[in-house]
Amino acid sequence: MLKINCLIILSALLLPGLSLAQQTKNHYSVSGTIKDKATGETLPGATVSFLQLSGVGVSANSYGFYSVSIPEGSYTLVATYTGYRTDTLHINLKGNLQHNINLEAASGQLKEVKISSSSSSRSGNVLTAPPGVQKLTVNDIKNVPVLLGEKDILKTIQLLPGIVAAGDGKAGFSVRGGDADQNLILLDEATVYNASHLLGFFSVFNSDAIKDIQIYKAGMPADYGGRLSSVEDIHMNDGNNQKFGANGGIGLIASRLTVEGPLFDHKGSFTVSGRRTYVDLFTGLASDTTIKKTKIYFYDINLKGNYQVDKNDRVFLSGYFGKDYLQLKQDNGIDYGNSTGTLRWNHIFNNSLFSNTSLIYNNFNYNTHFQSSTNNITVGSAITDYHLKQDFNYYLNSTNKLDIGLESIYHVTQPGAATTSQTSNYNSVVLQKKYSLESAVYVSHEWTATDKLKLTYGLRISDLAVLGPGNFYTYDPNGNTLSNTYYSGGKVVKSYINPEPRIALNYQLDDSSAVKLSYDRNVQNIHLLNNSSATSPTNVYLPSTNVVKPEIADQVSMGYYRTFHQNGIEFSSEIYYKSLQNQIDYKNGANLVGNENIEADLLFGTGRAYGWETYLKKKYGKLTGWVSYTLSKAERKIPGINNSTYYPSSQDQTHHLSIVGMYQASKKWTFSADFVYSTGTPVTYPNGKLSVDGSPVYAYGDRNSQRLSAYNRLDLGATLYVKKTRKIESSWNFSIYNVYGQSNPYTIIFQTDPNNMNKTQVQQTSLFKMVPSVTYNFKF
Amino acid sequence: MKNIRAFLILVSLIIAFSSCTKTITPPLNNTPQLVIEGAVSDTTGPYHVNISKTADFYSDNVYPTVSGATVVITDMTANVTDVLTEASAGDYLTHTITGTPGHAYQLKVMLDGKTYTAMSTIPKPVSLDSVTVDFSVNNNFRPVANYQDPADQKNYYKYSMKRNGVHVHHFQTFDDRLSGGRYIRDKLDCDTGTFHHGDLVKVDLVGLDAGAFNFLKEAEAVAYDNANLAAPATPTSNITGGCIGYFSAQTVSSKTTVVK
């Protein structure tokens, strides 16, 4: 009930804006779905505009649906999408028109199709996109060289401005100074809690199964929420509904296979992708016993099917299952994995009202095993979400669009459970599960006020209800338990309601330049606890509780955008300032494993981040690529740490530069290169040593007062297209990661010098010095 | 088949050798700080309190001693006070005081007009059953401490080892937070190749109170696992007044074995 009331109030708030959208002449809508002609894949973000109407343009939603209402008349409809041939159609609009558009993929190098259009606001380019948004398709990344030849959409976005990797072999990435757990990574709307395979060397997203990724660093649309820093909205391919096909690759580390095809007489389609590494198959052959006893593998499977029930209804079912298994020397092992499932129903009520209903399940769990003759322990933790989401897109007229929706997620987290053998040193322990209900309602109004001014504003109201059953504690500042109250199942222990205003403004200065401004507030209720810098996924997800408050971020972002050479070159420059509340840190010696009173070991503080990002991209021609540079600062203030003053947070990187270039030398050969440079991240180093029980122990100064050495790396790649016929396509991909063998720090250890027990030394370990690889890809 | 095998081995090698380790020397400024380490135990005295300063990271493991302090240990339960004597530079010895389980002890150090104090209580003794040796890893034989953890109380432990009468520079802590009442068989960490066949191993099971344990647990993490700490920090002292170190009133139970 509360939600419905909220919706009504929200709608009322937005009415003043809507009243400006009075219709004067007979208006009719043009609507439909935009698809790839050959495969039937929907093309989200493809745009529709009209030669005769400047300033009118609409982009397809994430299901490829578009709708626009224009005055009656005769028009040339223009449908465009990057990497596709532009399609035009003459229409004589005398009534509502439903028209599905099929676009043909452009083969060969990308060339901008020039249309002599008076329309200054052809959508789909940097000028009209909302601020802080970036989109990459799998096609965009296929030539970017990557580690061991596994093309990886989540690794490639780390070459974009404002998005930085945690370092070689480290999981996670930081967006505009945020923590790794502050990124909302969605796969077909399902939250992926741990997006890394093999301790972060690869992401869990098999690029063969992925259509595209949309990244929001600022100006988050109101339908997204739950994380402070960014949204990575990843869509899986729907599957070819025209013909059966298979594609895959054989690489040094992993092989992939995808099968897709039509179902139910082309009314539906399916796709199944699988990937598995096989290092473990070789390690058994090694003579070195350490390598021999090491067992490392991961696999993942992506499944998707869809069915067009009738003209107005389409259902989708998609799923992901992945698992990592790492065992070192038979004693210790880790296994972890995500599974997600999404059931969606698209319904077109009428030409202007589109609805999507999603039922989503996702789960992440990890288990750590310790084994010895007497000691067998398995420690596990998990988070499971049951998620319902309802979205409406209401296309009022050519200048007004309304998005309304609500969602509710029931989180069940198991912060830790240990099972032990009888002779183990440890007792079996099961921490109480934590239950919470995270709900939100939102309204967002996209208003094209004039030819030049577009305004998107909205409000999201989120609520986290901390639910029983369970014991809930309160603590004094020293972490001593003050009270302990038991709440029975379903009882609301605490509720946090937060309004999250979002506003984004886009003003076109002229045909080739624009300024944008955005403000948004985001609230985060699921917190990842991890006080280890190790890349272990053994960390605890904790929902907000009576003690842990929701994290809140407010961000203001501003930018200037310009295109050159008919959109062939894009330039953008953005500045941002972010203020963060209720950030989590840890007391010295905090116990995160098996600790019922984990909250007593936490500290809470504030943070701020600001920076300047600039980006230059060449989109067409033989040479394509981009240069991205970020100057930024990210700081924290936690009571008790560094005299309670601001200090650089662990992901602070002053300078970050990436250069990506791809050169199509001939029909057969494409060469590519990328270069990355960034300032070393802050670390805490000893400022002296003392003796404890005769052993050297280190004393430390201020937190994060030193920095690692700067990170830099050059990767090279080449792709050879062997065969390109209508039936079969195959290619070889060669790459070298870290060509000049730069030793970038992975870990720094302070230890006793093994050659002189009376001395201490600093050891730096680096990963991946010059890793060559070759992958064979095929498609038929 | 042969080719495949060669290929597979090549791949394994690429992965195994693509990581590398080197010694680096980042600038580490040393700010000398006062360090106090002292203990009273239920074994015969005299007991030591050592006062020193932290050393520069790159210098030898020799710590500048601090002389001229007034050091007093008081048995608060029995009301006995012992003023320690500086036997050698920075090494202060007790005379009369004895360690009794259940008694609380106070350490007071006066130096350059400042006073540093700490309280610690000797816990109920836990005795070590036996020491055995784990041979599961070649050339890294590890002593195993076997004992029953009492179920009715919180217990905090430290292990220390001697090889042929010589102190092994490696300490380790353990507590029964997740092990209350268990029979403990704890493998003790030491550098590879520390123990050989025929060595005499002596293990001390030291029972601590919470304050001393917290310092030692954090010290252990900093000494042996600093690469995995997101935010390493100086271990939290149980001595007030602004110094590093700890004062522990403790029990000691020892057992020996020969590495066969």
C-alpha cells in the first residue's frame, strides 16, 4: 500500500513538468522493436529520428522497443545504430503506426553513414547521451588485447575514464574513487556479487554470451539503485532466431562454445554458452609436486531463451552458473560461484506504454576448506536474493517520456558457517542468518524541453527493512555489547527510508558540442566486509543492520562534449565531486570470520572523491581507438584513523592514462595495442621495527601515507581472419600482455631476510611479465 | 600425444614463471618510538622487562636499549611490590615477586617524566599434553602442540619453541574463540628447514590474558602476514602512556620431543 501511495505522490510531484507537454495538433505514435536483420537480436540503444523533425529522436529501451509520438504528416524515418547500416523509411502518418525495424550489420571497417539531415540531435552519440554514461558492445572490444586472449568486457571498461583496476591479479575495480563493492553489476537484471574468476584474473562474463554493457558513473537513472559508485548493466544475447549457429574459441587457458538458434518456428530463440579452463588438466602432468597438487579451474554457463507469445508479449528466461575451484597443495582450497536466473515478461499495452516484469534469483556463495590428518574444516558464507521488479515506460509524446516502477529484493545472507571434523581444533559454528527486504519505488521524467535542452529528473525512494528472526545487539564505542534483543521472524527491527533524487540536464550548444550537468544520490544497503588485501573472495556480505547504517553518496558531475568530423571523433571532459557517508572501516585486528558480533569490529566514517576525466575517441576508419586520462582524488575520514583527518583511500590514483588503438591493416589482419599508466595506490609501510619474542615486528605510521610504484603496461595484439565465407568464419588471435615486462607490484612483503636472519627486507612480487597467448576463434 | 604433452607443460610453465619476486628498497622513514616488553609468569623468576626503541627497518635487528627507567611490578592481589634492577642496558629484572594464577599484576615504568602503566592477570593454567612432529611436508617438519582447551573459560595462548636449547625466532598465537572445549592439535609455523632429524624440540604453551593476547595476535599478523593486511597498523599495546609493546602475566607449560 505504502508503495502505491508513494507512486501517486511521486506522479503528482512530476505533474508540473508534464503539463508543459500539452498536445495541440493530432499526434500519432510510431512504435516497434529494432532488431538485427540477420540474427533477430534486439538492439537496445538504437535510435529513431525523422529527417523533417529536428530535435525529435528516441532510443530503443533495453528490449529494443521504441515509441515516439509526432504530429501527423509525411516523414523519412531514420534508424541508426553503431556498427549497423542506417535504415530509412518513408512514412505517411495518419494514425498510430507499428513498425519493426531490422538493421543490417555493417561489414568491414566502421564508416559513418552520412545523412544530410537538418536534425542536429541525432541520438546515439556523445552529445545526446545522458551524462556519465558509456556503452560498449562486444564488437567494440573484440580486438582489444587482453590477458591470455580471453576477451573480457569487464576488463576492457577499465580502460575508460574514471574506471580503474585494482591492479594485476586483483579482483574488482573502482569507479570515481569508490570501493569495489560499490559497483552494481547486473547480468540480465540479476545482481552478480562476485564478478571475478581465478582471483580476479578474468571476469565471470563470457564475451560470447554478452551483447553489450552500459556503464553509469553519474546521473544514474532512477530505475537503478543500491550501489554508490556505478552501474554496469550487462545484457546477454537473445540468440539467433533466424538460423542455427555455433561459435567458440580455443585458447591457452580456456575454451568456449556457444550454440544458438531459433525455437517455435522463429517465434523464439535460445542461446547456450559454456566456458571452462583447463590449466588443472596440465598441472597434473608437471613434475614439480607443488604444481602437481595445485588444482585450479573455473567454468561458467550462460543460458537464455525467449519466446514471442504474440504481437505484444514476449517472455525471456536467462540464467548464469559459474564456479571457481582452487586448491593448493591438497591442504587448503576455495570454491565459489554465482548463479542467477531471470524470468522476464515484456508487454506492450499500447503504442506508448511498455511494461517489463522481472522475477530474479541470484546467489553467491563461497567455501574455504582446510584439510590435514586431524583437521578438516569447511567455512562457508552466502548471499541469496529473491527479486521482483516492475518497470513501465510511458511514451507520452515526442518530448515526454515517463519511467515508473517498483522493486523489492528479499536478501538472505549467511555471514558464516563452519563445519568441522570430530578431531578438528575448531567447533562447528553457524552464525545466524540475516534477513532484509530492500524495496524501492521510482518515477523519472525525460523531458525534451527544447531542441537543445533535455532534462531527465526523477525520484527514487528506497527502503531497507531489517527483519527478524535473530538476535540484534547494540554496542558501546569500545565494541562491548550493551544490549541483546531477540526479534521473531518477519518482525521489522529497523527501517531505513531514503529519498534519492536524480537529475540530469543536457544542453546542446551547437551541432557539434554540448554541456551536461547531473546530480544524483545513491544509497547502498549491502556491504562487503573484507580487511584483507589478498585477492581471496572469502569475504562477508552484510546488509544494513540496526548498527550498520546505509551508505549514502551524493554526486555532482559536469561535462563538455564535442564531436569532430561528422561524429567520427568524440571528445569529452567531465568533472565530478562526490561526498560519501557511513563508509565502513575496520578496527585493528577485526575478526570477520565466525564473528556473531562483527559489527562491534567496524568503524564508520565519511569520504569524498573528486576528479577530472577527459576522453578522446576515434570511431571510424582504419585506425580506431581512444585516449582516456583521469586526474582524481579519493579520500576518507574515519574517527580514530590518522587523527580523524582526511587521508587518501586505498583506491586513490592521482593520474590514470589509457591509450587503446586498433588498426585494420587489411581484410585479413587487424593489429591492436593498449597502454596503461597510473599513479601507484596508497599503502601503509612500516616506519620502524621492534622485537617481540625475539622476532622483528613492524611499527607503522599514518594509514596510506606511502604509495606503490606507478603502474604501467603495454599490450599488443593481432587478429588474423583466415576464412570469411558465408558459412564459416575463423580467426586467430595473438596477444602479448605486458610486452616490455614491467614488474608491477602485486604484493609487497616485509620480512626477515632469508640470507641474513639479522636483517629485514622488502620483497615485491609481480605477476604477468610478458604473457603471450594465442586463441583460435570460429563461427559457423 | 607427445606434442600435446609438451604443449601442456609449456602452458603450465608460462603461468608458473610469469610471476616474479625481487627485493626493493622503498624509502621508509624511521621515527624512533619507545618499546616495553615485560612478563610475569607462574614459572620461577627472575622476570624481565625490556625497554628499547624501534630500529630503522633497513638496519640490523639490533634495538637501541633505554636505560635509567624506574620499573615497578606490583602483585595487586597479594599486595607485593618489586622494584626492578637494570641488570644490563635496557634489561630490568625482578627480585622477589612470584607469579600466581589468578593474581593481577601492575607494571609501572617511569622514564623522562612520563609514566607507563599496564595491568595483566595470570589466567588458570592449561597444561600441554605432549609435543609431536608433523612430517607431512618434506624438509619442513613442524612441531605439533597437543592439549585440552578448558571449556569453561575463554583462553588465549602463545606458542614459543626451542631447538636444541636455542630460542626459535617465530611466535604464534591461538585462542579458543571458535574452539572452546576442543582438544587442540596445533601445527606450529616455522621457517622451512628449521628442524632436522635428531633435533630436540621444546615447546612452551603460554597462557595469556586478553590484553597481552590482542597485542601478540596483531603483532603476529604484522610480522608474518603483512602482505595480506589491507591496513597494517602498529599492534595495539596494553600499556597506557604512549608506547609500543605489552605486559603479560602468564602461565607457561613446556614439553619436549626429539625429531625422529
